[in-house]
Amino acid sequence: MVLPTFQKFCCCCSLETGGIIVGVVNCIFGLLGVLSGITMIFLGSALMMYQFTNASLFWWGVGYIIVGTIFILFYLIYFIAGVLLISAVNKREHERMKLILILMVIGVIVSFISIVTSVLGGLLGAIIYSLFTCYFFICIYSLYVKLKDEGRAGQVHIQPSPYA
């Protein structure tokens, strides 16, 4: 099975510009996710300090700390993938795009799971999210294929990135 590829991002931008946009958005959401993880850890610590008034708050606190730590690790990887994507576009190296492609495949799978598990009210949102996720994955995959083909043809240094 061969994935379709695009020549443009959002019908008007080059794939390189789209790669930069997706990379910057990933960096922003990565930082926001890290901040939310830190907030969860602080909240969990506060709940654990009030364990003397309610013993169940201790276990809620432990849960918040564990989930916050997972958030921080996941979104750090998300941030790094965004930086690698921006770097790959600037240096025209397809190898740096593998992490973002893996994360995007996981995102596509999760988005389709959300369609199956969503209730009727959230179904439309889950479908729209899945379509956007698939579209952005195909765009970044198209950029990956383009950069990979350039590398095979030896055009890496002939055609420099306009963003370098």
C-alpha cells in the first residue's frame, strides 16, 4: 500500500513551509504540555500535604504526580520532534523526520480510536480531528519523501532551504 503524497501544504504553501508550521505548532503544544504536567505535579504535591485531613487525598496526589510526570515526558518528546522537524526542513535531511512521523502515526491511531469510543455529541469533533490528523500526517510524509528523493539524487546542496 502506497500513501498518497501532496505537492503543497493547505493548497497554497510549499511542503517546506507546512513542515515549519507543523514543527512550530508541535513546539508550542509541547511546551504547553510540559507546563500542564508541572502544574499536575504541584497539584499532586499539594494534595499529598493535606493527607492528614483526608487519607484518600494522598492517593489522588500520587495519581496526579504520576500522570504529570507522564505528561512531561510525552510532551518533551513532542517538543523535540517539533525541533527536529524544523531542523530537518532547514537542513533538508529526511532522517530527522522519523520521530515526528512515528508520533503522527500514533496520533492517527488515537484519533480513530476516539471516533470509535466517542459518544454521539463528540463524534463530529472526533471525525474532524481525525481528518486533520490524517491530512497533516500525509503532508509531513510527502515532505519526508521529497527530502529523501532529493538526498538520493544528490540535490541536497544544490537546492538550499529558503529558511536556512
